[in-house]
Amino acid sequence: MRLDPTAVLHAALHECSLFKGVLISATLVDRVKGQPSIILDGTGGYRVVRHRADRADFTINTYHRTLSEAAELAFTLREHLLEDLPGSVASGGLILDVLEVSSPFFLPDKSSGEYRYAADVALYLTEASH
């Protein structure tokens, strides 16, 4: 399997109307301080089934202007990941399941001083059928 899990997750979130106006990226490059953002930080993973399925691990950071807005974005994202994403197709990948490794927790960004929540998830995926 040659899918880029970050591209699959990015596409799946980018297509969701819940996150309209939110920057979804795998990097902080070109991000403006205070901009509502979902940053996808791939942290590894492994092959689950030879030639068939992978597990991709992510730390996901959500940023917003206020503490309550950052929390709302983080927990909206959590619900979407766990309830809506399994079974969906994006960027050539079928998302089989999403496992919560750690639920969103407040983690202020020490370098920018912004409100941030962090969470860890595992994404199980395979190539979508043609």
C-alpha cells in the first residue's frame, strides 16, 4: 500500500463542512497567530495486514482565539473523527476505523502563547476500491 495517511486525513477533514474557515494542515508554515487551525502531526504507525491495511498515528493540535473556542474545535473534531470518519473515503483511501489514543487536553503553545488542545488518534486505512 502506498497511501499517504496524512493526505487521506487532510482530505477527509477538508471536505467536512464543520471545519469551514479552519486551516487544516500538516505544518505551521504560513499559519497566522490566532487563526482557527487543525494541525495534523503524523507520529508513525505500522502495517496491520500485509498489502492490505495500515495504522497511522497522529497527534492533532487544534488552535483558536480563545480557550473555549479551542476546546469546542477540539471536541467537535474528536466527535467527527470517532463517529463520522470510519467507513469514509478520501484521497484514494478507505478509513476503516479511528481509535482514540488520548482525548483532547489543554496544552498551551509555549512559543506563541496561543490556546491549543492536543489529542492522539490512530487511523486504520486501506486503499479504496476502484
